[in-house]
Amino acid sequence: MGVKAHRLFVALWIALTGIIAAGQGRSTTPTDDGRGETSQERSAPVTREQVRAVLNPDEPDYGSAARLGPGALPYLEEMTAGADASLAAKAVYAASLIRDRRSAAVVRSGSANRRAEVRVASAAAAGNLTREAGTDILTDLLGDSDSGVRETALKTIKPAITGSAPPASALARVRNMAATDPQAYIRDLARQILNQVR
């Protein structure tokens, strides 16, 4: 993993801690698809400029990005496919924090990006999605050509693998990594995770 991708990975994990704490107290109201969203997310229109302003800092306020709500998703998807790799990575992560079924599509798009730092962000972001959507994306990323992406995907998928009823395809991929990954530290990490399987 390059220095840039590593810095982004560290920044995303640091930001995640604050987001979890901030998100736990948010009140929700039901929507048509059965998910929750704040009243602000339902009614406030969002502009491309607002989304870009939240994501432009080197260390964005992901809590503010999440509060932009589903209206930000089209812009985040656009940014994910854009030429600016740093902005694309931040857009993928921000999309994963918005409680909407379309968020997974943005993370999936990022997971197929040609730039490793965007795929690293997708691997970290997949942990914020529903278990099914996140595990599907992570299972694919476990076979990525970039070792940094594989490492991040492995760390993110750990709760699904070590929890009850681990997904069979993901478990098989982790077993394969433990035996054949070209990087020794990833093989070791995969074995550590497998040792915790119930």
C-alpha cells in the first residue's frame, strides 16, 4: 500500500470512532423503505457545493457528511468516479454513513475503482453498511491485487467471520488467504481471525 493510501486508511479509522459516537444518539423516523432518517435528511435539499465543502478538508467531518442525508448520494457517486482520487475515497466513505439502500451502490462502485486508495476506502466503508451488503463487497475485495486493500478488507470483515453464522463464501476466502496470500503478514492476520471463529 502506498503512503497516500496508508494515510487515508488511518484518517478513515480515526474519523470512524467519532462518527459512531455521534451517530448513536441520533433520533430517527421511519421512511418508505423501512430505514430511518432524520427529519433534516428528509426535507433539506443538498447541493454539490455543500457536499464538496464538507469533503474538501484533509480530514473531513464525516458526521456532517452523514447528516447531509440521501440527497447527497448522487453527488457522492459522481465524486467517487471523478479524477480526484482523494475526494473519491472520501466520497465513498461518506456515502457508507448515510442510512439509505443506495449507499451500498456507491461503495460497490468505489470497490471497482482502478485506484487502490479508493478501494481501501471502500473496504473500510463496507463495514458501515448492512451485514449482507458489506460482506458481499468485502468478500470480493479480499481477492484484490493490492495488499493494502486486502488487509483493510480482512480487518473490516472480521466481525462477520468471527460472529455467529459466518457467511460461507467469505469464510472460504479467508481460509484461502491464510494458506496462499503472497504477503506473510496477511496470511498471519487471516489465521488469527480463523482462530476466533466460533
